[in-house]
Amino acid sequence: MPMTVRRFVRGPRPLCVVTAYDYPSARLADEAGMDAILVGDSVGQVVQGYPDTLSVTLDQMIYHTAMVSRAAKEAMVIADMPFMSYQASSEQALLSAGRLMKEARPQAVKLEGGSRVAETVLRLVEAGIPVMGHIGYTPQSVHTLGSGRAQGRDLEAARRVLTDAIDVEAAGAFAVVLEVMPFRLAALITSQLHIPTIGIGAGPGCSGQVLVWHDLLAMPDLGLRHSRAFAQIGEAALAGLVAYRQAVTDGSFPTEAHSVAMADEVIAQLEREVPKQAPDA
Ligand code: KIV
């Protein structure tokens, strides 16, 4: 049964979410039984090779999300709103989210920030657009949050993260990502909310988990603390590419069996028609 926002909120638990950015990956994620596929703006780092997510554009998110939407039959598709597609005003957010929903066909959008984006969340929800919140470490604020990723470690900071969670829920978000925060804080937040919390680097006490495609499949293996390499696809891909190059170099690939046959008389006639090759000097 295809996942809907309503079912996502009410159960099953724990929820399992993965990011994907293209059709073949999303097909695999769907077949693996993911509850949702997040088209994250992490595409900027893991696909485009930027050091952060800031350069990702709304057009790029539409492009990637449309591919994922075409693949997902059961999993719900959630599209990230990229940096500066919603921060200027609620109107800007509505226009950006509207384009994502109309042109790329996800079931929901995600945006970063807690209390400060509550008004924007409300505006989108009132327009009929389901919104997932994202608090704790918010990668689009990389330059204000600094190098330390963990958020909410001291009492004051923990109170702020809890307030962020309560405010995005009150604004109408159907779920909220908790990124890189103490697992006891994440568990406390989860116990206080009625909507599911989806953790990444936030411990086992969340309602569900999300991981980035390239991290969990080790493409490459960055040894990230908050992730785990569930398969060594990067290594397998590299071995495959090296073997391909070797086979082309040593002439073992392709063979005639990798092409198609032609009738003897056709090639014989063609050979008679072409000029004879001059012998090499
Ligand atoms: O962009 C992304 O992949 C995300 C996840 C890390 C939650 O926002």
C-alpha cells in the first residue's frame, strides 16, 4: 500500500527513510521497503561535489525530485527546499514549494529551522502542502553553526532545540528531522511530540531514522560517526571499473558475442565495394 502522510504520522514504527536523487536509486529504495525517500539537498555534497548544500538550486531539486517521484510506487517522496528558496518570506516559500509540488510531484517538502520558520510552515500547510521540519544541526546554516555539528548539548541549547520541535509541530509539520543531537535529548523530544521524529545522529529513541544513500552504501566510505556502511558499493564499483578497463586493455572485452551477426554474403559484398587498404609503409 503506498505510504501517505497520514499513515506516516500514525504508524508503522520505527520509520525507515533514505535519501535518493535519481530514478534507479529510488527504485531500489522503494523495492527495499523504505517508508519514505528524501530527495535531500545533500545532493549538493554527495552528487555535485560541493563542500556544503548551499549551492543547490530550486530547479535542481525539481529535476532530482521528479526522477525519484517517477520511481517510487510505495514509498512517500519528500523533497528538500534548498537554501534561499524559502528564507526570504512566507510568500517566497509558498511559490517555491508550489513549484516543487507541481513540477516534481513529491508528497511533501522539508525545510530547515525551528521556531524561526514556524510561520512559513503554517503558510505552506494552510496551502495544502505537507511539511517536514528539520532541527538540531541544520546544514544550510553551516556558516552560523560553525564546525561542531552537535546541537543541544548544554541546558540552554537543549531548551532551544525542544522549543524548536514544539513550534514546528504547533505550526502543522507532519514530522520533524532531528539531526546530530544527544540521543537523550532526541528521546525526550520524541516523547513530547505527537508527530514522528526522524533521527540522523540522534540515537535510537526517535520514531524513525534517515541516512544518506552514499553514506550507508559507502560510496565512498567516509567513516561518519552518525552513519554505518551497510554495503561497500564504492569499493565494488571501483573494482568493477578497474576490471572493465583491464579487459578493454587486454582485449578480452568485447568479444564477437557482445555484438550482432551479419550474413557472410552481405559483408563479402561490402568488402568488395570499399577501396583496398594500402599496406602500411
Ligand atoms: O539533505 C539531506 O540529505 C537531509 C538529511 C540529512 C536529513 O536533510
